[in-house]
Amino acid sequence: MTRWERALYSGRVLPARQQAELLSLISVKTGQPIDRTSLADPSGYGLGVMQGTTQKFGTFWTYEGGTFGFRTLHLYLPDSGLIMAIGLNSSTSQDHAMNLAGRVYDTLLANHVIAAK
């Protein structure tokens, strides 16, 4: 999954025009096209991917999907090049996948695997 993500976001999978369409964003907050997300407008959807901006991660690309009893989450942090792929074999009424990703990120920072943004 991480190899796919790296190839996808680096532009090695799709022709340039389709890559631009994939990464074009619509704000979740306003429903209008945006160039990128920000802390003021933190979530935008492209074609099958989402861009978010948070204090912890900065600006990142993500996707979460799954079926009954199984979910996957990917996060790509362009500033550091970090890609996280998380697979979960349960489904609950509250989704904690992003919380888990935050804990993984904190662990990587604390162990100097990645640098703070």
C-alpha cells in the first residue's frame, strides 16, 4: 500500500491531467473548489482522496476505506515524505483510526525517525 501511495502522489501512476483531477479539491466546509486546505478550512475531497490540515500533521493526504469488519487508512505527509498505512480488523461506532495514526506519528517523532514540522 505504501509503494502505491508513493507512486500515486509522486505522479508516476496517472497522466498529468488525470493527476490534476485526482488532487483537485472541494472544501468540506463550503462545498466550493479550493487550491489547498488550511487550519481555517481543514478538509477537502479530491477524486477518491482527501486533503486535510491539522496542527499535528500539517497538510496531508489521506483515504480511509473498508468493508464489514475491516478498514484501511493511509496518510501521506508531503513535508516529511512519511506514508502511514494502517489496517484494522474491526469496526466500531466510533472511528479511532486517525487517533491511532496520531499516536504512531508521535512515536516516530519521539524516537527521531522523522523530524518535527
